Amino acid sequence: MNEKIQVGVLGATGSVGQKFVDLLSNHPWFEIAAVAASERSAGKTYGEACRWMLPAPLPERIAGMRVQTCEPPLPCKVVFSGLDSSIAGEVESHFAASGTFVISNSKNHRWDPAVPLLVPEINADHLQLIKHQATHGAIITNPNCSTTGLVLALKPLLDRFGVEAIHVVTMQALSGAGYPGVASLDIIDNVIPFISGEEEKVETEPLKIFGRYENGAIVNCDLRISAQCNRVAVFDGHTECVSVKLKQPASEDEMIRAWNEFSAEPQQLLLPMAPEKPLRYRTESDAPQPRLHRNLDKGMSVIIGRLRKCALLDYKFVLLSHNTIRGAAGGAILNAEMIVKKGLLPLP
């Protein structure tokens, strides 16, 4: 690619928007041409409008850009959406109708029949749905941050042994609630056993992700999933305790080998945001841990550990995924890279 693809970030001042800015600022294929946010931020420089919350410094070029409103046209044909779900649906539809490709982290369009719910290592063939969108542009979504880690860990088990049922308990990081997020007096010395809408997403989104593309639509996978979701006092990194019932017998060694050997199209295509290994099994008795393992492979790998027999189902294990990178902005950027490789994004 001789020239970078110009992109915009919607909801650029929010927590997911900031992560998009951070990850895109030195991307080899994409260049930020526009940052857009609410009316109260429009007209200010990004540095003035944004309370930058990331440890990496705000790039000077982006800090000096004028914030625009979340309305087309922007000086780009691709936008990454970190918008809040309260406004994302209509805004993203408006951009798609204007001829823009919208790579969305929001929940609003995930269940639209013609919108891919994309995890490139699992269902890149679902991008065929784009041609059935009645719009000049397109909308592509990534899953809920907890769903992403779960489906990646399940994918090689589904392929090799089949999976009948899953029980998952999540311990989700504070950054997943955005900023200012959960009040300190609610979360310090506490676990909150409720995240609005989260359990429904974890129980239903994998059915579409693992579904098959057939006659212009997705036929959902037949899986039984029970989820319980909790907010815990960890800054980044969602931990999930998973029990699975397999369709075919498997030993622990066979399951670990399935995870460690798993590779997919993003790795084969050497996409810039793709981790070297999508799944990494840790043999330590107390792994994975968010503080120690969330940033492995650019924060894009799912870390698995503690595989053992389950007295109720067949096996249980623990997984960890970085919720704002693999589960949000990084996952969406990987989606865009896959779309470029498939020849679907408008090139410069």
C-alpha cells in the first residue's frame, strides 16, 4: 500500500475513542484524518476537548486537530465508531448511507441481519453480508468485550471436538464501563454482580459469530450458554471462568494442543494488529492474571490457564482478554485490516 487510508474516529474523546486514537496514531495502513465528538467538543482542538486518560502521550498532530461533529461528510471514507450506544445506531446508519464504511464497537447493529458480527479468526466469511446492506457504505461490528475472549477460546474446541454447553462467570474490568464509569464508593472493597445487558450479550452473540453464512444470511449456531457477569476492581482485562461440555471425548493434552496450535487467516495474512498467537496457554498454577498477562502480544492474545476436569460438565478453565484492546478498539482495527485484505474497503 503506497498511500495510507484516511480514517476518522467517532466518539473520539471517550474512553474507546481515545484507545482508537492511540492505536491508529502509528498504524502502517491507516491515518487519522478526522476526530469527531459531541456538539460541546466541536470546534475545539482535540487536546482541548479531550481529557486524555491513557499512559501513552497524546500525539501532537492529533492534539492539534479540530474536533468535528459526528455528521457526514468527514474527509475520509472509513470511520471507527466508539460512540455510546444511546446515539450510535442512528449516527452509524447516517454515515453508512453517505457511503462511509463504519467499523463499529457499539452494540446497536450487531443483530442487524446484514451486518457482520466479526472476529476475523473465526468468521471472516461473514463479510459476504456486506453486499446485502441496502446502503452506499457499510457497517461492520465487533462483539461485546467479554464475548470476544470467550469465542476465541471456544473456536478450536468447536472445530476439533464440538461443544454442547458452556457456563461462564466473568470478572470484568472497570475500563469496560467507560469514563467516569463506576463510582469508587461502589467498587472499592466490593464486587458488583450485575452489568446491564451483559449476560444477554454473552449468551447470544456467540450464536451469530459461530453461525454459518447461507443464502445471504447467517444461520445461528446451536449452543447453550449460561453467563453470570460481575464488575471487579481491576483496571484493564476481563477474566472469565468457563466450563464446557464437549461433543467428543478429549484429553487435557489434546485441548491444550488445540489452543496452542490455533492459527487463522489474520496470522497467515500478517495483518498489523493480529497477534502472533491468538491463544496462549499458560502452565503456571495461578495464571492468567490481568496485571501480568493482559498486554501479551500487543494486548490482542487471549490467555488461557487452569484447565482441569469439571464435576458438572467436562472441563473448566480460566481465560483473560484485554477488554479495551482485543475486546474493543484493537479488535475493530483488526476487522478493518481484514476488510482491506479482502478488497472491500475503498483504497486511496
